[in-house]
Amino acid sequence: MSAWLVIDGGQDGYTTAYTFARAAQPTGAAVTLSRLTGISAMRRALSVPGLSSAPAASLSADLENADGEITRAYAAAPPMRRRAEVRTAAGKVFSGIVTGLSLANAATLDIVAGLDRPLSDKMPLRTSAVWGGWRDIRTLPWGYGRVTVSPIQYGADQRMFVLLDHPISGVDVVKRDGVETPAYAWRNGLDSTGRAVAFLELAEALADGEQLAVTLRGRLHPDTARPIETPAEILFDIMTNLAGMDVTWSDLDDYRAETAGLTLGGLIDDATATIRATIDTLLQSTGSAWSAAMPGIAHLWPSAADPAAPAYLVTPLTAESPTATCQHDDIYTVLRVLYDYDHAAGRASRAVQIEAPDAIREYGRIEMEWNAGWLRSPRHAEELGHRILQAIARPRWRITWNQPLTDIAPGDWADLQHPLLPVSGRHRLSEAEMNFTGQSIACMVEAAAGAVPETVTGQLSSAFDPLIQAGITVEIAQNEIIFTARGDTGKPLPGAKVTLDGGIHRVADQNGRVSFPTVRGRHVLLVEAAGYPPSETVVIL
């Protein structure tokens, strides 16, 4: 099956098809030149963030240039960042972006897979430099779901701050040095550049060294004004509205159905991170695999077999050189899921530990941490931990074989029915490497060996226990101060024991409230509640 290369001509150029000598002429290109001398092998692999983050698929194509024709064609307008495709008579087998060109007797084009821009591009986040005149330049973040942020100074008097670089759903809690305050107002408006952002205004200016943390509900859908908080909605918004990629809503139909019950909360605030790394961080929180080359882009990992989906049959008649290998260092028997990341504090707020007792007895205690900072729900974190540990607490077979070149992508299904292979049935392709010269494709699937192991939930680690955060009302009546003890979710803690300055004890009522006769000044509250470690809070009245 002969292949050819198609390069988009840009706004003012002609689309050009480069073919091998004496190959059949393709249709659809404005110009066809028989100058293609070679196309490198191309590896396309799924990323499973947390286990294996695959590099972007790439290839190089060599063109005959002994007469300088390619040099003259591209001297004034090198085809940087133009669309490129490898096609065969059966259709498109690769699409990407031209990222490099080398000219000599042969011209070599470097092409990286991408929907319409390389995944190695940095996230196009703005910084506070767009406002001018500020001492500290900070990235203006995007946020989704319920998230805690450290606001960015906007007014010179330290009363006006920007929360996120887009409109938001609302503000839930504002804390100054860890103490909740009601003395604020928030609004969605336009900054000095005309960009829609979310503002916070304090009643009293922030003092030097005082820390401000705001828990809010993040980005709104630009068309429906609904909160964007499910994995597929967030992924689509990041790829299209932030990164500017050519993705359609229907591309994520299957992933949207898989993750419809999940809600996430997180922040994109690293302007040095690539698009790929940002997506990896998001999808690790859901335990997903993804590839821009895969139909549907993302799916939960590992996948349950889909008997209705098309599958490539792997038998002695269709597969060449089948092999199966496994490695001891792929096994983990204890998984610690870190979740509910607090961006103002710079750490995960909570963790849950999942263990596989039989696997621990068989292989020893082999621990792994799984960063799921976008997850907020303990139940979802626990479910994620069980699903991932059940896959990695046993050996995993890596099964490879070769077959004739065809349009097969990572994430497609293969039906293994080969007597030399240790597993059978339907499995998703984790890798597909195309060899255009040899007209073949090397395929790989990963499959866990044996029965699903039993997994159990352990205790929360003390380093990540929920935090008690005491709040104070502004109500002062007859020398009485009313305090409210709150848990890590912001809800009151009825029945909590509260001690003032090491002396007077009170038990919180059903609303988490206690009152003390006291005077203005500095006071220390010790809050103790079932399921939480003791917590001290300094309050200045």
C-alpha cells in the first residue's frame, strides 16, 4: 500500500502532495510532486498519566532536493506549523503539524501529531504584566468547579483583586490569615484590557504579609452560563477555548458518558506547562488514558471490554511475531491517592490509602502515590484508588505483534485469539507503530494477568487529615463573641469541643456555634471534633 505526504499551503499557497517515484498520483492536491524518498516509522501511544505519559507521535519525511527545488519552494515561506498528513489509498493514516525543516541534498520535514497545533506548545495563559506597573508578575489562572485560590492584586491599595481570568459562578468563602470574613464583595467584570475576569473587593485593605485565600466556584460555559465541572466538559474547554485546538463536542461523547457522575475542581495556573502536561494532570485525577490520535480522545483506564465495538482479530493468520512480556517493577500493592488540592496552601488537603492484602503477601509492600488533585469527593477518590490498584497489583502482560499496514490507532480494540499469547479476548491498543517503508504496523496491548485482586480501604494519612477551620461571626453582643467551628468542606461541626485560651470549654450547638464572654485582642481557640485531629486557630478581635 503506497503512502504519500500532503502539506497544506497556508493562506496564500497551494496544497502539495509529495509521492514516491512512479507511485500512483493522488487526487485532491493542487500540486503533486514525485519527490518523496522516505517516511520514518511513527510510534503512536496512549498516555496513562500516573503510569506512562507517552510522548507526542512524530515522524520525519525525506524529499529529493539535489536540484534545489524544495529550497526554492520554501525559502521565503517555510511550512512551519502547517497541517501535514500521510495518506494511503485507504485514507488518512496520520495528521500533524510541521515543526522543522532541514535543507541539503535531501530536505527533511519534522512533523508532530496534533489536531491543529503541537501538544508541546505552552498553555496560552496571560500574566498580570498585561495590566502594567506591578512589582510581582503572576500567571492569571483558569479554574473549574470548587477550588481554593490565592487572588492576584489588581488595585494599588490592596483592596481589589482578580480571582480568575474569566467569569465565575460565585464565591463561597474568603479567609484572611485563615480566618473567615464576610467583609467582601465579588463580581464578574472587565479588566483594563477589556478581558472578562472575576474580581474580589475587600472592605479593608490587605495588610503586608497577610494571606488571602478564596474558595470559589469556577468557570462558566461561554454559551449556556452553566458551571463547567465534569471531566469531559473541562477537557473540551481546555482544548478548544484555552488551547485553541480543533476538537468537536461529539469527539468526547463516549468519555462524557463514562464520567458523567464525576465533578472536579482545579486550577490551570502554570504558563510554562505544555498542553500535553496540563491534560495529563487533569486526566490523572480521573484515572484516564488519552491520545489526540485516538477516536474519542480519552477513556477511563483500564477499560471494560466492549463486545459491540469493532475489533481487529489477532490470530495465527493475521498476526506476525506475537510476543508477551511482563516486568516485576510494574507491580504496586499499596496506592495512596492524594486529592482535594488547595492551590492557596500549595498542597493536597486529603488522602486515602488503598491496599491489596493478597498482593502484599505475594509481592511485598510496594507503595505508589497517585496525584488526583482535581478530585473533591472522598467517595470518588476511593473508587479511583480501588480501580487503579486492582489493575496494577498484579503482573501486566505487554503483548506485541506485527500486521500489514492499516489505519489502526491507539485506543482501538483488538480481539486476541492466538495460542501463543497468555491472554485472550478484547483489549484496547496501547500503542501502534507504523512502518511506511516496510508497509507494516507493530501493535501492543497491555493486559493484567490473573483474577482481579481484593483491595481494601485503609486510614487517611495523618499528614493529610481533614482540617478544622474555625470561623468567627461579626456579631458581638453584651461582651459575647460567637465562634463557628467548621470542617474541611466548610460545613459547621455540631458537637465540637472548643477551648478558649486554654481555659473555658464549650460544646458547639447544631450549627457549630459557641459563644464566650471575652474582650478584644488575640485569642487561641482549640477545636476538637470526632474524625479530626485537634486544631488550634488564632483569632484577633
